[in-house]
Amino acid sequence: MLALLAVTLPHLEQGDFRTDTGRYAAIGLQAWREPSFFWTLHLQPSVPYFNKPPLVFWIHGFVLHVAGVSLSATRLPSVAAAVLCVLLTGLITRRLMGRATALASGCVLALTYEFFRRTREVSLDLWQLVFMLACVLMVVEGTRRRHAAWFFISAGIPLGLALLCKPFMALLALPLLAAWLIVTGRAVRSLALLGTLAMAVAVAAPWHIAMILRHGTAFTAPYFGNEIAARALGRSHTAPPWYYLGELALTYWPWLLAVGAGLAMVVTRPASRHHRNGLALAGLWTIGWFIALSAFPDKRPRYELPLYPMLALLAGYGIVRLPWRRLRLWYRRGLAATGVVVLTLGLLLAVLPLRVQAPPDSDWSALIGWLRAQGIEHVYSAALTTNDEGCYYLETGRWPTPFRSHLRDLPAGSVLLYRSGLTRLPSSDEIVRFESGPYRVTGRRQTPQPTH
């Protein structure tokens, strides 16, 4: 966890509200500022947001509501989620593989670039992974107890919370855990996962049922149609089946070598029954998620987060079994000194004036600065991305009003915001009042007085 904090906390304020972060942060903050928008999230006061469940928005919005709007406050919950992932991975590995492998696996996960870089955004996938790992840990713990029913049933609580982060994907954990129990000779206990499923449904269902009862097809069409069916059919973003193989080959270094060492140890050295159980879980989880993600047409780097904890277990298994005596001595004697070194390096990174992320968008900053200098607060979004609109809310506390009418229907002095590259362009009845990069501010052209 110290290693993770050393690479995530320094210069946490650098960068910008890029990708979906501005939109997600604004939705979450508005939920706490406006109680009427808490249960039913809104993209802005006139537009309900039905694309995602609310839990991650509530978490990040609460921090922003209490600490104030800043990049650091937006990212701190993601850092906390990553810390929990590392902790849970270490605990799962310790239960199955022992202390040394747990330490190595935790460090591998903490220092996996594609994992820790998600702390720079509002990541629904990262929080979903937290709750899935908590479910796995409780099932693993249940297999170690004579009376395991309550562990299996209680595992449904974090699984239900995972379903309140993203729709349905977390349920894949149950067939994978069932396969693990069957493969390791505990097929009877796999039936207890029905209790896990029942508890998960009990946790996640109230919000979903309330949305259906309150909004009907206005909720079900975007939630089950656009977000699930459309992505499953590849209408949002498609990539070939080997996409994640390429991603791992390009980004999972140097830990790909450690995974290879772990697989070599599995083949060349007989493992104890205890360790075989851990290796079986890591293998089934990794293969199952890899097949599911590869078969799903909509592919993005952030979706592969569920692969990393169990890959870290395999990597840790290989690292601690390398034929290197000094490495084994370090595990026994060097931990305290290593913690001090890691903490010192983290503090050094925080103090040094390093640029670890690109600076904020200068064109957006210029746009906000011009609007403030002109004393303009109420603007119309003629052609902005939803992330732009969210960033405007974070800057001003107000959403741009969607512009869907005719220009003549707007009040005198109204200003419209455009971003180039989108479908809508200014009309001949508008005059450009400000322009910087892709952003443009227009107003209604004054109608000339008729001559007599």
C-alpha cells in the first residue's frame, strides 16, 4: 500500500478533468448539493442520467461536497479504491498462498501502470473491482470455516454493491467462484453461492426497482438498451477479439516476465494442495474474465482491471520462488527498511517540481476566464461534450442550458458555446464573440434597423 501511495499521491493535483471525469464528478456533486437529484442522478437539472448506477457518483460527490471542488478531491476516492484493491488482493493471496507471495503480489498490483493510473480519474471499474475482490475474499474465507454458510451469504453484500457501480458484469464472479469450488473438490459448497446471489440481488434490486417504477421506459431504454445491449452488440466501441492480448503484451511490463516465471513454476515444481487451490483460483479467474472481455465487442483498456489482481497472484508466486537466496533473506529481514525507503521516495516525488501529467487545457481555461471577465454566468450549450458541460458545472456551479430551440427564441444577450468537431455549427445569425482552440462563444447578431 505504501508503494501504491508513493506512485499515486505525489502531484495528485496535476492534469485536468479529462475523459469522463468531469461529467461523473459533476453528477456526483450535484447529487449532494440538490437532494432531489440524489436517488435519480441528473446530468443537469432537466436531463436525468440513467446510464449508470449511483454508488460511485455518491462516493466521489460526497468527497467533493465536503472538501470542495478540486482535482485532488476528485481523485482521492479512486486512490482509496486502489488501496483497497491492493489490500484485498494481499489478503486473498495470504489466505491461499502464504505471506511472502501475498507481499509480492500486492507490490506487483500496486506497481502495475494500467492499474494505478486509474486513480487519476473517476473509475467505476476500479470501485466495481473493490467489491468483487471483497466477495472473493469472503468466499475464500468461507472455505476455511466449518460453518461457511454465513460467509457465502454475506459475500453477496459486496457483490450487490458492485452491481451498484456498473450493470451486471460483476455477476461473472459467481460462476467463476463456482468453477473454482468444483475444481478444488468442494462442489457441494458451490451451492451456497445461490445464497450469495440472493443477497446480491437484495442489495442491488431496490434502486433498480425504484427507477423502473418511477421512470418506466425512460429508465429501462437507456439503462438496459444503450448501456448494455448496445455495448454487447458493439455499437459503442468495437475492437478485435485479440485486443486484450495486445494490451497486456504492450503494457504489462515487467510483470509479464514474473507471470511467465510463475507459470513455469507451476509446470516444473509440484505445488502443495493449499497452493494448488490458490493457483486454480488465479487461473480460472484470469481465463474466465479474459474470455468474457474478449467476447464482448465493446473493448477498452479500463475494462481489463479485473485481470490484474489474479495476474499479480501468479506473478507473486513466480517471484518468491526464484532461486535467489538473497531475495528470500530480504523477505524475512528487509521489509521495515523497504517501507522507509518507499515512503522516502514518495515524499521526494511529492516535493520535487516534476510534471507527471499534461497541464490543464489552456483553451478551456481561456474560455472560462473570458466568461468570468465578461460577468457571464448563464450560457447555452449549442455543441459541447457532456464532459465539457460537467466541467462547466464544476467551475461555476451551474450547468449550460441545452440549446434545442431557434435562435430567435433566446433572450437578448444570450451566449452559446460551441466545440469544433461536433455536429452543430454556428448559423449566419450568430456573431463570434470569443474563440480559443476548439471552443467558440457566439451571440445573436443584432438585426439591422429597417430604413424608410
